[in-house]
Amino acid sequence: MRYIGHDEPWRQWRAAMAGERMHHAWLLGGRKGVGKGPFAIEAAHELVGAEPGRDHPDIIVLTHLPKDDKEAAKRDEGKPYEVARNIKIDQIRAMQQRLTTRPTAGERRAVVIDPADDLEPNAANALLKSLEEPPVGTFFLLVAHRLGRLLPTIRSRCRVLRFPPVEPGEIDAILRREAPQADAATRAAAIAAAGGSPGAAIDFVDLGLGELHGLMQALVREGDGDFSRRGALAEAIGARPDRQRQLAAIELARAVVAERLQDAELAALPVIADTHTELSILAAQAPTYNYDPGLLVMEIGGLLAKLAAPSARSHG
């Protein structure tokens, strides 16, 4: 599958492969949903000379495991399952044990970590040791949605490949192809909320975030003096939303704040900036903190309501 915006990353990767001394660690940075993970897997196959789309003994992929035995059983049965919040240190140690032997089928081996910004702290520190003293012939591809969440010492040992946001018109074409059930209004809302990420736009449609988007815009525009809009927001997200829906709601709120920034008066900029910062902190903490869903929604709604004009905040 051809991904939009990958031409320059491929040019840099293949130029490095053709060079005399290829860097051993690569950091793939950009918004979630722009195709960094598939790029990493395809690049790993090129690196070891493997046929695309097939498992290979010299390609090690570390990602989220099922969160417990019950979820692992669902995975093994081919059912949807819930994953752990982090990539664990045991996964890094198992990978490092494999690196004590030579590659199986050739001279090169690839390690893909997706996403590296979800490594638990001990796992990140353990990975750093491998990046500092990489085995000969071993190359690391670290996928990261938020570069700032990685240890500076990890970032400093990697060459960065940046994946740019996708243009709105191109996302619209992707939605028409991948989500034909979405009407023009839904596509427009998805594109506005996606921030240049086709994956986020598709999630917007698949997760039914249109109602949340409208409620969040109303909070920003009209405030919530009687808490009724926050109540409606909680009802729309559901009493027991899964982690994917919770994280999508936070990202959607960040997108709504970014929309507000476009037509904001100068005096409103500090409040908008503070709100975006608080939502960014919430987005960074949510994958690892065990937030109560109801309290999380109220926190999001309260942050958005602060952006309304003072009279709207007072009178709802």
C-alpha cells in the first residue's frame, strides 16, 4: 500500500542503505496515523533482504501485548482484545537475549519498537544500553508519536525520519475510499479533527466521534455554566469507554482547541495555550494512568469550557 508523505523518508532510508556506513538507530517521528508503523516493517524487510509481508527470524517487533491472560486468549482466538498500557522491560530483556546470537539468515537484523514512546521507564533505560552498544549488524527502528516523551539520551542516539502531516484534500480522498459511509459533513469534521493524520480521520468515523466533536465545539463556543454540556459529553462518550475511545476524546479536544486558535483574539491566546498544554499533559498521562472515565470527561469538558467568552461561561 502506498502511503502519502512517505517519499522523502524512503529517499533518506534507501540512501542510507546504499551508503558505506548506515546509522544503527532510527527514530520515526510524526503524528499517529500517518503510517510510520507500516513504514518501519517494510523498511525492516528491505534491510534484511526479506520478502515483504512475511515473518522473518531476523525481524524483531516489540509492541503492546495483551494486558492479561484473558485478553491473550481473545487474541489467540482472533477476537478483539485489550492491550497493556506500556511496552514492558521483560520484552526488552527478551529482545536483548536474542541479540546475543548472530542473525539467522544473513548479516543484518532489525528491531522495530512501535510505539517507543510507550516504553515503561525501566524498559526505556534498558533499551538505552542496546543503543549505546549495538551488536554488529543490528539496526533499530523506533516509532514515536510524541518525540518529547522519549528519553533525551535515546533521541540523541537516533537519526530522525520525519513524517509530515497529510493535506486535507488527500485525507478526504482516503476517507471516500476507506470510509464510504461517511457523508460530507462527517468527512469535514474528521479532517478538521485529524490534524493531518489519515488514521485519526478514519478513527473519527469508525468511533463515531461526530457527536463528541459537536459537543466540544459548543463547550468552547458557549461555555457550560450549569454543567449540562459536560453531562451530555459524558453520555456521548459512554459510561465505560475503552482506552482507545478515551484517548481519541483527548486528541479530539486538542484538535478543537487548535481550531479555536485560528480565529482567536490576541487577549485569548494565553488561555488557549494553557488549555492546550493541559490537554497535552493529559494525553501523555492517560496511556499509563488509571483515570476514572467520568472524571476524565469532566476534566476535558472543564478545560474546553474555559475557552468560552466570560458571559457564555457565566450563563451557560
